[in-house]
Amino acid sequence: MYGMKLVTTAVMVLMATVSITSCSSSNTAADKAQSQSSSASGVEVVRGDANVPKPAYLPTDFPIPDGADITHSGDDLGGGKKSAMLIYETDESMDRLGTTYREYVNDKALELDTQIVDRDNMIINGKVEDAYSYSIIGSKLSSKSGSSEIIVTWISN
């Protein structure tokens, strides 16, 4: 029963990722400006020739590969829950990204629900009741050979 729930969850998350990736439009300057966070986290990452704040509610030590192109960075405080979303594109291999995020999750002793990494896709997520939930989902971009899109969500309860 648990195995079936795990597979069903993984398939649903993967379908959502593919749907989001296939529906994404090109990133014009206006799109990028609109997707920038109004966060005051003080931690910035470089996107092209602009500095973009990391979401305030994303852990400050969360690893982002050098040269990543941040396409969305945002925070929300709704219903008493702090949430962060970060979306970026990278030329880093899915194997390397999977290793990086597995190490991060293990080093932080975060609880895991799903951990699936192959050469084209990655799903790493977990939840601790009354504390937090997180999701790191990645897939190869069909529109940009050799690149992947990573979607990170982090929700504190």
C-alpha cells in the first residue's frame, strides 16, 4: 500500500513538472522582472547580469549551481504558512544535481518521502508534521538542449 502511494505521488509530481515545463513561455525581460521576488532576504544570486534575491523563506544555505539562470524567485505568507518558490535553469547534469540535493537533504537530516533521480528527471521531497515540507523537482528542457529546469518549493508550517 505504501509503495503504491509513493509511486502515485511521484507520477503526479512528475506530470505536474512536465506540464509546467511544456507550458512555459520564453523569458522576456518583462517576464523576468515580473517574476522577481520582493523578498528582503538579503541573499542574492546572479541571473544573467542582474542580482535576484533568493526567496526569504528558502534556507540561506540551499545550494544553487554556479551559472544558474533564475526564472522565478518568490515568497508568500498565507494562512500562517511561509512558503518559497525558486525556479531556475541550469546546464548542470541531472546526476550532479541529484547528488548535490541528496547530500543537502541528508546533511540537514531532513525527512524524506520520495527520492527519485535519473538522467532526465529528479524528484526529492519530504514533510515533517507541523514543521515543514519541501519539494525539489527537475526535468530536462526539450526546448533547450543540455539544460534542465529545477523547481524548488519550501513550506514552513
